[in-house]
Amino acid sequence: MISPATMRYIAPAFFLPGQIERIRGTEFGPPEEIIRGLAGGYTSEQSATWGLRLTDVDLLDGTLYTSKGAALLRSRASSIPLYTRPSAAIGRATITESWMGNRWFGMWLLDDCLRGLLPEGDGSVVRTRARPTDHQRDYEHRLGISATPVDDTHFDELFAFGDEGHNDGKRDRAERMRHMLVGPLSVSRHAGVFLLRGKSGERRFLLNEHEIAEKLSTERGFRVIDPTTAPLSTLIEACAGARVVAGVEGSQLAHGMVVMPPDASLLTIQPSDRVVSVLKVSTDRQGQRYAFVVGDGGRDGFRVHWGEVAATLDLLEA
């Protein structure tokens, strides 16, 4: 055991009357589970973090196989008709990646990078995922995380981690990660940052995103940044001093979440057919506030009313 289990208070989100009633569909859990997490007001046990020592492990086409079972690390590129030992072999290694982290950038930054800060077992750190993006390489450099890419490989011993719970140890690692990323920057507090999503990633297209961004800029003093073009240094400098990080719910918000101040808030804008509470798990862990607005329409095209965004910000400020 690396970090013991923790009882965590799940705080109520900030939202206007009628928002819950707009929800027509959810992801990463049934509607009753997602709504309960958003409504909050209860205590939940967060499981312990464990270091795992696996022996006689085969990595084949993105899946780890042991005598006890298998674990998927990335989407399979092909079907393997017959199970055969990989030709490459490594005596000892450590792996910190996950299928979720390989699938979504936000989960890579919020979860896999935190596993990268755990104590390593013997041997080198390896990964199966594809070549990292420019932002991922920059994050890894700033956090001192490095991993050697491998294909099909046999491991005599492989060290991995069970780190699904959001216990106090994980909270402390997230705080350490923020300090490592912000570093010696002289950060000034300001109203907030709106991180554009556009049509990047899985489709959640806010039709009036630029209208909302302009209103936030002119009426609330927010900085508007496009993460697809901005360098990481710009994102860190802006988000590290923000009182609110806002945007369409999605991985681009993770840029702000890993560096926003401990007393900051996260405001997510969500389509009614894809409401999730994944990011709220991190704000609950760090003792930060979470707010949401549910728009009119679905993920292929939806709108939010500026008045509702402004009124939700007023709730946070109050």
C-alpha cells in the first residue's frame, strides 16, 4: 500500500434551477449516478493506492497478459489468432499508463501523469502509447517523466499501480504536480480563463462558443485561449492565476485544472445528451468548486444562454 483509503466529502456543484431537468443522456455512468455526483452532499470512500508487482507478463497488441487475467492499455490494432510469446524480453520494468489515459488527453494529464509521480519499481519505465503530442512532451519534461516506447514484449517482472481512488495521497501528488508546473512563475490573480474547444476531440460543438468567449472577455475580464494553438507556457501562466477556469466540458480543461489555484473554480458547459461528472472528481479531491450549465441541443450542436453562464458565475462569486 502506498496511500491508504480516504473518506472524501462530495460537495454540491453550483448550478441554476432547472439544469438537472435538462439532462437527456450521460456518459461514464448511468444518469442517477452522474446526477448524484453533481448534487453532492454526501461522503464517499476513496480506495487506497497500491503498488503491484506482476510476474511473467506478456504485452501483446496493447494488452497485458498474466496467469491471472488481462488488462487493456490501448485499443487493439489487430486481432491475434494464436497466443504466442513475444520475441522481445525485458527483465524488470514499470508501467504507469492506462487505457483511459491513452484514449483521452485529459485522463492522461489528470491520472496517468499522477501515476508517473509515484515511486517506481526496479527497471526502466515503459509505455505502449503512440508518439506524444507537443504538449505531452512539454508536460513530461516539466514533470521529469520519461518512458521508453515498447511493442510486444515479455516481462519477468512488471511494476504497475492501482490508483483509481482519489485519496489524500493522490491529492498531495496533484498539489506537488501543480508546484512543479507553475515553478518560479510570478503569477498574478485574475478573473478567469475560457479555454476554447471548437471541434477538437470528441464532438461537443458549442454553436455560440465565440459569443460566450467574447462576453466573458468583455464583461467579466476573462482571458480567452485556444489550447490547440497556444504553447504550454501560455496556458500555465494564464490558468495558474485564474479564479475560474471555464469551457465546454472536455480534455482541454485539464490544462487549467492541473495548475489553477486551490481556491479556484471550474465551470463546465455541457450538451444535454452527454453530461458527465468526471472532472468534478478532481475538484472534489482538491477542495475546489465545480459549476455547470446544460445547453439546449446535443453534442453535434448545442447552445447556452449567456445570461445563464453569467448567473452561474454569480453563484460562484457569492
